[in-house]
Amino acid sequence: MAARRMVVIGGDAAGMSAASQARRLSGRGELEILAFERGHFTSYSACGIPYWVGGDVDGPDSLVARTPETHRGRGIDVRTRTEAIEIDPAGQRVLVRDLERPEVGGRWYDYDDLVIATGARPRRPAIPGIDAPGVHGVQTLDDGRALLDTLEGTRVERAVVVGAGYIGVEMAEALVRRGCRVTVLERGEQPMATLDPDMGRLVREAMTGMGIDTVTGAEVTEVMTGEDGRVRGVATTAGEYPAELVVLGLGVTPETALAHAAGLPLGESGGLLTDLVMRVRGQEHIWAGGDCVEVLHLVSGRTRHIPLGTHANKQGQVIGTNVGGGYATFPGVVGTAVSKVCDLEIARTGLLEAEAAAVGLRFVTVTTESTSRAGYYPGARPMTVKMLAERRTGRLLGTQIVGREGAGKRVDIAAVALTAGMTVAQVAALDLGYAPPFSPVWDPVQVAARQAAAQVRSAESA
């Protein structure tokens, strides 16, 4: 009896987690695993690229969890620099080409189970000069290497970062650490659109204090180039900003062109739609995970595109378990994320005000000021916590935190509460750890929860 074949498109978190878990659960004679990756690396941390660029960590090898050789030694046939160019669901086959030998043409591979883990692609506005030398994205380790080549091979005094989301602010810090004068351009009202504008304002104030010039309300219209064709600046609706280096931090969109061409179902943001076991809807033999899928948001009840390595690894584990003969589900997410710029920690989970309003929720909000430790204990740092609660029920809807050391990971308290469907009164009553070096008597998250619970009671009686 011939072995079943599992074909994986994409060799990073979701794809290789799926392959590794399926291999653990299946004997080598029972399941053949073939993985195609168009880049040079597998199982790597793209989230570590800003810290590689900033000199905090070495790269690229230290950012690779498992090399292609490691996977091959475990019975997974990984083929780098190969690209899937067509999926035939009816025939259960994939057309693949060798990027190192494009003249050879494509070759079809049959599959019993197909895993689509194509990730996401950086947004690149269709403006003049966007492809000029000196303009870089930071999606892959190859991107990180190219950016460092520019920094090390060119005199870069001024850098422009386009976009002030997580990657944008992290790259701004990395470039400051490399001695560049950095300008961040953001078309929105404040940096960090993943926060409400009032919380984003705190991030902007901190960035300004760190010497990062942040320009909001600036729509990029052109990347200006010199006579040599290299970037020399960025033109926006707010003015022109000189630069020898431009980094694009405009976020990503699901890489689903291949899936779309195959007629597979996509959601509003263009991500693949799956069921709870991560099988593509309407398909018996096709699975998908990672940054190319949309996931259920447990608070809003809607599917959303939330590209994070944490989700990708968990979804890959679920896929691999199911392909390998077990059973697992991925229930959804609450939208937790954490980042930093220099010593400022930024975190959010659940819904923002605009997101809650968009799904028809009525809510109250509170914003509180506290400290990371008991106020009298050395090293106590200020922290701002914003909390949203459903107006009638008091159900926690979202939490945002901006502060210094000790602030960011406190968002995990709210993430657990959101997953459990807790009210703000229940959060305020949680038995959390206390000692002066770690927290005030009332943890900052519970301070916000107490005030939110009072707001709910006041709204009920009004």
C-alpha cells in the first residue's frame, strides 16, 4: 500500500509546524511529507528582524528554529527555492517550479492532503519610485539581509519609515540604535492604529522624546530618487522628507493569490476561510493556517485577519494533528499583541472603540493611571490602562496598555479574561500575585476593571 502524501506550501511557522506534528503522529512508511518554500530559510522568526537590524540579536542563523537540513533529517522533504504556481483541487495536485532553474518549467505533484501556509505579503503602494534601490520591506530573513546590506554598504544618515504600526515603530527604534535620524510617516491620526487614538497619542509623545520625528496625516505620494536611481527622500501630502533609506511598515495582506485562482473561499480581508479544524471550507483535503487565513475573533464573533506567529504555530499544530490521524481544533483568538519602542511597552487585546461600535456593541470606557510596582518601591514606572466593557452586562471587551518596564505582559491578564468571557467585576475580583517589587496592592489591570465595573453600574441605573 502506497504512503499517503502531505504537500505543504510554505516553509515557515504554520507549514512546518503542521509537517512536524504530522510526522510525529505518523510513521514514515505511512505518510510522505513534501514541503515547498520559495525562500532560502524555513521555520524562522520574522518578528526578530527589527532586533537583528538593531543589533540586539545575531542573524540570520539565530532567528532560524529549524533549518531545511534539520527537517529533512526528521523525514520531511523540504525543497527551498521552489514555488507553487497552481493548485488543482479537483485533481488533488499542485504545480511547482524550481526558482533556481526557471527554464525547466513546472512539475505537478499529487497530494492526499494539501496545507496552504503561504503567509502574507507587505503592502507596497503603487507610487513612483517604490521599487528604487534603498527601499526595503521586512517580511522575510532575505529582506532583513538586504536591508542590512544597504545599511552596511551605503552612507545612511537619514531614514524614513513609512507606517507606524508594530513593524514601523520597531524598525524606527532599530534604525535609531544604528545612529540614523529617523522620521516615521503615518497617514492616520496617531501612530499605532491598533490602539485607540488617545492611547496612540501616548506612543507618539514617547517616540518624540526618543528623538523619532513622527508625522501623522501624511499620505505618501512618491519615493524620490537621485540621478543614480537610488532613493533620496519621500514626498507626502504633508511635505518632503530626505532619506538615504526607506523602510516600508504598512502592514501586510494575506498571500492568497494562488488560493483565489483555485477558487478557494476568501473572507473580507482576502484571507482563506477555514473551519474549526483548519480545513478550508468546502474542501475535504485542503488545509490552511498562518498569515494567509482569517480567524474567528472570540469577542466580536467575526472573522478577521490577524497575522501573528503565535497563531500560525498553533494552527499548524492543529493541522498536523488532524492530518496525522488525531483530532484538534483552533477555537479562535482575542487579538492580543504586544510590542515596544525603546523602553516604552505597548499592548492590546480584544476590541478597540471603533471595532466594538462596528459590530453593534454598546460599551463604556475607562482610562486609568497606575504604576508597575508599589509607588514607594524603587523602579516603579507609570502605566496607562484603557478598558472597554459591555454596557449592559459588564463583559470585558478590550484592554490597551502603554507604559514602561512591566507594562506590556500585563495584557495577558485581560487576554485570559476575554477568552473566558469574564465581566470587569470578575476581573477586579481575581486573586493575582502581589508584592511591592511586582505590583501595587491593586494591579493596574484591576484598577481599570474596578472603574469599568463602576461605570457599568452607573450606566444601568441611568
